[in-house]
Amino acid sequence: MYRFYSFIRYFTAGPFMKSSANILLIFLLAMAGTSTVFGQAVNSLNFNYLYNLQSEVEMRLSPVVRGDSIVLYFQVSASNPNNNRYIIHWEKRDSYAQRQGVVLIPGDTVTLANGWIAGNMRFVKPVKPWVLVARVTNPANGKKWHFIRQIESHYPVNGYITLAGLPQWQTFHQAEGRFAVHAAEPKPIHFSYYKDEFPTPSPPFADKELKMDRFLFPDSTFVVSPESSIGPFKKQGLYLAQQDTLSAQGFAFMIKKTPYPRYNTLAELKGPLLFVTTQEENEQLGAAGEDKAKFDKVILTITGDKDRAKTFMRNYFKRVEYANYFFTSFKEGWKTDRGMVFIIFGAPDEVSLAGQQETWTYRSVGVRFVFNKTGSVYCPDHYVLVRNKDYAESWYSTVDLWRKSRF
């Protein structure tokens, strides 16, 4: 038997609403092996709803290291206009393969205000990593969603920013915003700025991926005090905040101008089209600049028809927008391996999670992509595709369908 301490606090955009009617619930659990009712291993679940913007429920689980503790911040949002009550069941698993774990909080009913609710809980730093599982249930129809986060002592994030007093957990933020900076200690916070010029990914069938250096040299730096404000930002790019610049701890985020994750200038459209154009076509798009007539001419040579060209651009850049939303890391989402695969093949039919690996399955083309977690202080949840020459056939056949505007 062993002990850990935890507290959970909920807050919403409106008045606090919760079944227990307590704003702060503090509890001490002696974990002696209370079984859960899940009865299913995490690595056997299908997490494809994680990359579906039409999913009813979205949940963010964001750990922040605080001394000898880890504070887990979470936010649940829902899009069902007919329901604002959900049940959240929290559980601890020792591994992704374990079928039964330990119940941390059984069946906590929450009411969402303005479509969301957020909160946090605290854990002692573990000697060994373990898996936190949150199961969200819609009691009206019994539908369930699972969300997981590995709790580990060496997680690099030790701070965060807030907007209007609310923690911000997206990997990108709007340049027009003004944010408060919160760090682990009352010491100066050193910001490193990196221009947004990270390379595009190599194809899935390439011999090897383009590796990123574990240490990046900043283009500029500045220092702020804890709890002070930053923004609006003049420069787009990656910002890394650290109180100890010699450590591998800190927190980073991408700054982009509105309307990111959507693109609305021709210059921004050229890059993502790299996946479905020849080198010559892509160079012509770059030479067109903001000249729409020249840009459209190149697209017409690809699709061969004006209506197909419109369909192609609309559908392709909707995928790009989704890729930016889901996969932005230290670079734009479309430049990541998962973003590249998502743009070409769409949302996967199956997503499985196991340890430091994520696997996507596409039944229609009979292909499976495996991504390995290669996080760093710049983005702890960055994934890299395991490349294989066998992907070439499905890649080129799908790109050909794009060029014929079949999506």
C-alpha cells in the first residue's frame, strides 16, 4: 500500500456548478487496489475522436511540474447544445496494457457552463511513470470518451500563460493577445525567440526523417518578471520561457497572427501545397506571390477544371486548418509528420496509444502509420513518423486523387 495526495478544483466561465456543490474538494486516498469498472486496456481503445473537430467532447490534460509535485490542469469542452451534464471518472493505470487500475475519483458529475469546465489536481512526483485515465460519459445517451496522460517526474513543463485569468493550453496563441506569465519560482523568466522557419517533413517513404537539433539557438531574447504580462507580439514564431536557461525545463508556445490555424494569404498557401505539387509547380506558386491570377493558373493546370480547382482548394485547406489546430508543436501543424499524414489521408479510422507510440490505421487504403514520441522542452508531445518505403504506393495514389479533386 502507498499514498499520494491530490486535490481537484473546478471552475467555469459562469457560476460554479457541480454535483457536490463544493468549490474545492480535498481528499487523501490510500490506494490499496480498488478495481475500476473500465475492464479494458488503454492500448486497445480507439482514440480517433481526438482528431475530429465534430467530436461532441474535447478534453485537454496538461501537467505542470511544481517542486516535488505535478499539477494536472484539465479542461473539458462540449458541443452538444442539448446536454451540459457529464460524468467524469478518473483512474490510475500502471501501464497502457493494464486492464484494471485504481479509481481516483468515481463518477464525478459536472455541469458545463458556456460549453466548458476546467480544473486541476495535484500528485506527488512518481518514482515510476503511470497513466491517468479520464472517462467522460454523457448520461443522456451513455456515450463515452477516454482521455489519457502519462504522469512522469521528468516532464519538462514548469509554467504556463493565462488569458483573462484562464490558463491557456493550446500550443499556439494569437499574436494580438496579452498574456500573464506564471512560473515555478519567483525569479526572472528568460524568453528565447525563434523565427518560424522550421523545415517541412520528408515524405513517409523517405529513407529517414529530417532530425531537429535538441538545442536551438535563439534569434533574440528578453526577460520578464513572474506574473507580468507579455503581448501583443510583433513577431510570429516560437517562444521558450525558462527560469534556468541551462536546464531542460520551461514552457514553449507558438505565436501566430489571426486567423491561424486558417490561412488567408496566397503566400501562406504555397507551403502546404508542397505535398501535392511537383517541384516546378511549387516554384511557380512561389513566384506568383500575391498575384491571384498567376496563382490560380497553376492550380488550374493541376486540376484541369475551374470547378474542380475550387473544390480542391476548399477541401485541401480545410485539412490544413485542422492539421494546424491539432498538431502545431514548435512549428506549424502542417509541417509536422502527423499533420502531413492527416492532410493527405484525412482523419484516421483508428488511433491507438501505447507508451511513447501512436498508431493510425486507414482501412480504405490498407495502411498503418506509426509515430514515436520525441518530445523536448520546445514541445513535449511532438511525434515523428517511422518512415517506410512501402508507403510510397498509397501516398502517390492518394496524392493523385487530390490532384483530380476527388476529395
